[in-house]
Amino acid sequence: MPNPATTKLLMIRKTDEFSSVFIFRKRFSTEFLVVHYKPNEKQNEVPQVRVGFVVAKKVAKLAVDRNYMRRVLRELSRQELYVLDNVDIVIQVKKPFKNSNFLKLKQELVALFVKIQKKIALEKTKHV
């Protein structure tokens, strides 16, 4: 297991990259989050996980609040990425959260990452 303190987070930044994950139409959701995912098929490269974040104005009107949610999710994702392997993920906030929801949010994110990895592993075994 890599050290979370030194783990570099690869970000999804381009509109086309976000669209490709959304078009794949695979997702899991919880109370606060919806996580869209798409397996990476890059065979020759080092396995990598790329992450993107979406916090709509509908969820939080103020940019300060949206940026706070992105910052918290980025840090939680960076700490828990060791669970995943070769996947693009877009984390979408469904409901606003504050400091008091931090532990619940972390548990939800870990559970979602584990679900995604199990689902991808299951799909790989079906194809082989």
C-alpha cells in the first residue's frame, strides 16, 4: 500500500474527459455523493487512477463553499486511492456538507471506491 502522504492525484480537467466518464453511464451513489466511473484500458502504461470533481451551483451557491467541498473531496480521494486500480472517476456532490459530516463522507467515499473496484474486477473476470 503506497503512502497516502506522498500519493500524487491525477486530475481529470478537460471537458472531453469528463464527458467520456459520464457517457460510460456506470455510477454508484450515497447520501452526499454520486461517483461515476470508467475503467482505463491503457495496457502498456503504469496503472493510474484519474479523478475529477463536480460541485454544481445548485448544491452550493457560493464559490467559497463549492471550493471547500472540492478541497475536502480531493484530500479524501488522495488518501483512499490505493483501493482503486486503472479507472477514471468523477465525484459529483449531491448534497452540501460541512465539517460535522467529514467522518461520514470519508466512510461513504471508501465504501464507494471498494464497490467500484469489486465491480471492475467482476467485469474483468467475465470477459476472460
